[in-house]
Amino acid sequence: MNKNQGQIVNLPNTLSVIRLVLIPAVVICLYFPGRLGSFLAALFFGLAALTDLLDGFYARRHKAITLLGKFLDPLADKILVSATMIMLTALGRIPAWIVILIIAREMAVTGLRGIAVAEGKVIEASSLGKYKTILQSVALICLSLHYRYLEVDFHAVGMTFLWGALILTMWSGWLYFRMIKRALF
């Protein structure tokens, strides 16, 4: 065990906690879906997505990866994306079937990765999954904005990025299933 494994408070873990704290702000802002609420939801989601980028970068660069961080980081990501998508579905901004597919894939991959870890196998995140996360984040920021600003239809832009994210979500999910099948069977 490296010296960081036992650490609880470090910058990456703090950033993950900040991401968790921003989730209710996004949800509350989307509860008031006018221009201001939508803008603030997009801003808070964008800040939360930025903490995800920064915590991963810092943790790897400074070898500040902890057991708590391995739990908190993906948990915060999944709750942020799921809560935002569910709120956007309730507002009619995203079709429910897309949200169901994305959340189901996340749950299935997380569960299978957990089984692999229990069997002593580590299934690392793929670069395809990282691209999926980027497309998903851009999509959710745009779909939270929703309205036209400076002649840009953010809903249309968001849906375009969401379709890309959905394709990468399904593709990377299929690749995870193949990797896990090879690792366990």
C-alpha cells in the first residue's frame, strides 16, 4: 500500500466532494427551468465536470490516488450525470429511453468491474470511455442551457453531442463486457 492509500483528505478527494455538493445545485436550478435556472444549472454542471477533470489529472500526476478516491470519484460522476439526465428528461429535453440506456450501461459496467475486482482482476477505464464522458458533459451543459444564446440553439447542439455520447456509451460498454468476459471466463 502506498502512502496515499490511507489518506482521506487530499485535493482529488476534496474535488470529488465538491462535485457531490454541486449536484443538488444543478437539480435545484433545473427545478426552475427558465433562462436563469437553466444557465445556472449549466454553470454548476460545468464546474462539477471541471472538478472531475482536475481530480483525475492531479491524482495521477501527484500519485495521490486513495481507496476513498477510487470510490468517491466514479460515484460522484455517476450521480451527477444520472441526476442531471433525469431532471432533463422530466423537462422534456432528453428522451427517457436514451437516459435509461446510458444509466443501465453505467450500472452494468460498474457492477461487472466490481465482480472483476473481487476476482482479483482490474478492468481499467478505456480511452473510449473518457471520450464518452467528454461528449456527455458537453451535451449536458448544452441541454441544461437549452435556450438560444447568440443565435446558437443549445438544445440542438446538446442533442448532437448526446447522440455521439450514446454511441460511445454503447460501444465502450460492449468493449467492457468483452474484456470482463475474457478476464473472468
